[in-house]
Amino acid sequence: MPFYCCVPGCTVKKVCMYTFPIKDKEVFDIWVKRISNPKFEQLADENICKSYRICPKHFTDECKIPGSRKLKFYSLPTLNVPGFLDEPNTENSFHFTYCRPGEIREYVAVDHCYATGKNDQTMDTDNINISVGNESNRKRRRVSENSNNPDEPPVRDNSTMCYLSNSNNDMQNSLDHITSICLKSNSVSPVLYQSCTTEPHHIKYLIENYNEPIIFNNLNDWNILQWTLEDWGAKLGDEKLIFRKNNFIKSKEPLWEQTCKLVEMTLEEFIETQSKQSKDSWFYFDYKYMAEWFKKHPDILQDVSWQRFGYPEMSGKDSTIWIGTEGAHTSCHKDSYGCNLIAQIYGRKKWILFPPEENLKPTRVPYEESSVYSQLNLFTPNLKDFDCINKSRTVTLNPGEVLFLPHGWWHYVENIETAISVNVWIPQPEDQRARVEEAFTQLFVAQMTKELMDDEKCQILNPNSNEITDMPISYCLNTLEHVVKECQKQNQLKSDYKLLED
């Protein structure tokens, strides 16, 4: 049955409207006060929630999740409601009970749905706590489940732990050049997100609606987490792997892949090499699709399952593996497609992360499809290059932990010690637009490099993109035409949905 909007004077009638946030008393009371419907005075909260709805026109666009019939966590009505006459802004459009003004950006990123309608799902937050700030602030803001004293430190247990990285996290263990970069950029307060639930649909909801990096702990139960390097060596036997090799040298530019030598050896030979590794070189078997390299080991492919994160359809067949010695690293870049889940299997890895809005001097040289590199050298950095960087995150990823990297975040990754990790890219709605941009870039690079000498091509192309020079222009044009049509279809669906919503 359709509901009429409960705001006095509003005549909107829709099948899908927003329900009152009955589970959050403070937010509920603010809604009631701002709506100021006289009928509410004689009604219990439960009856208001059961009988009344509010339409989307009373919330700013900032409160709404794009492409969804849902509101973000702690949204408040600010438009054309009798009990609120101020000019709407970020601070009065959300209820920031537990966060300081400077932390609004992180806090708003957690979305929750207050919408009703066909096929809409809501996330139960009864067993979810969010705290923002440093350790002393967390003690002040979170109340132990076993105590009524708000100043008592929270109880730490073995429940699932998720937390946002910050530029002071694990600083005592970071490498000198990484420490210097992080100190150069402004740090932010750590944000800790603790959940007592391990329901996959809750984790998936968080991944799809959060725009800050998160580390999940105690969620991964893969068997390979128990393996030693020797176990890996025995499992893969005499199969040859191809490692990049480079030296610990100071350079103005990042150590691009085309400057590396390729070394073929078994994993057992790699283990022997890394145990005797001199301090002047590192080795990296990186960005290798497991389905291609581990065809003879279906048990490994099956063991790598992303089901506990809400993606049961994804396994080792969709994942890539990274095996390297201390110092092995990936130059700073951002991915054009998807968001990223990275599981640390063995050893420790240091990540430096920068929000998409930071200017890290992007470049398409060297060209690699779906990767935009930074011209900044984070391996042997010139700290003056980081004067304009406003915010960074850094984290040491330990075995068993899984890092969620949102779409568009810059990242530099370096092994602190011999390490193994596995990752998977999760498709995102914005991928279609990115595919159009990548298709244009591919067409341009393919045309530009066809007549170049081999040494000139090496300066422009990443080694894994050399085949682009053999691509017929007709193939590139067909690819472009296809992705443009797919993008148009997606835009039409969004337009149709907006018409239905209005």
C-alpha cells in the first residue's frame, strides 16, 4: 500500500519511501522534531515507525547512496521540514554523535539503509560498533558491553576486527623511507570499526558502501595460511616461475618494470636465494593470475575463496598472487577498475595509501592497461616531492589479515620481509566509464607505438603491455565501440531509475 509523506504540507505519495530509524533513538528523535507532525505527539515511537514514511525530497543528495533507494548512515532531513530552518550542509545533514568535525569525511562513508521498497535489503546494526579517534578517544566514546562506565576501556576479544589504517599506524616498524613520507604528509586520526558479526552479506555491504581502506582480521580461514615457505616449495616442486629482479639503488624515477631483469627459477630455488639474499637486490613474482600459473594445483585454487567477504562466486581462478623478497615493491599507482581485496598469506607487507583526490602526478608512461602510475618515487624518495600531499594512510599487513582498498585509491606496496599475498578485484558500477577512457587510451597508444623502434617502445610500455603494438587499429576501434554502448546502456538504466524515483 502506498504511503503519503508525513511532512506537513508535502503531498508526495510513493511506493518506496524512507522508514524511521527506530533502532537509533537519538536519530529517531531528531527526525520527529524536524518533521514536526502534530499527529506524532500522541503516538508511541513504534506506531510512528509502523504508520509513517518520509519521501526522498527532504534529504540532500549527500545523504543518498548513488544508484540505490537507501540513505547513508545517520542521515537527517534538512529540506522543507517545519522543524529545521537552517541552510543544509554536511554537518547538519548527518548526526555526528561520536565524531569530531574533522572526522566527518571518514564517518559519513559508512552507509546504512533506512529505505523501504521492493527488493530493498537492510543491514542490521544491533551488533555493530563504530568508534572514531585515537585510543584515548575510543575509550571515551565506546562503552564496554560488560560495564556501564563510559570511561572504562572497551573489552578486546577475538571477534572480527576491522580498522582503517592511518599514517601513524605501526610507525615504529616501518622502513625509513616510508616513515619519512608519512611524516611529510599530514596524518589523520585512526578510525576503528569493530563488528561482532561475520555474516558475509554484512561484510559485502561494508565493502560496497565504504570509501576508506579497511583491514579485516580473523575472517580468513584458508588452509594456505598455515603453510611455510618450505610447504610452498614442496607443493610447486620443479615448476619454473618468472621473477623480476632489481637492485637497491637510489634513483630519481621509480624503478619501472622495464628496468628489471627476469629470472626463471623454482620456488625452492627462490627460497634458497632469499635465504642467502645479499642486500643489493630483490626478487618479485608479481601480478600473476593463479588460474594460469597453478593449473596443476586445483586444491590451491579452491582453497582461495572470497565467500566470507560476500563473494562466493570468486575463487583462486579469479585471483592473482604476489611472492617476493624483502624490498620487492610495486611502484605507486591506482587501478582504473574495481575495488581490491588483498589477503596476506605469509610474511609482512607495508602499504602507503593516498585518497583519490591527492595529486600524485599521474602518468600513463609506462603504459599498462587499467593502471595509472605516479611519477613520484616512493622507494628512494625526494621528500620535497611530497610537500603538497595532504593525507596518507600506512599499514603493515600481517598474515591472516585482508585489506580492502576502495576504488581509485593510490597505493605503494613493499615487502618488509619475504612475503606472499593474494588479491582479487571486485567490479564496480563506475567501471563502465573507466573502460571507455581506457579504450581511448589503448587506441592512442597502439597507434603511437606501431612505428617506433624496440628501445623506444620499451620506454613507453610496461613489459606486460608489449602486445599492444601488434593490435590492429580495427580491434581497438571495435573495443571502443563496444564499451561506449555498454556505458550508454548503464546511463540509460540510471536515467530510468531516476524517473521512477521522482
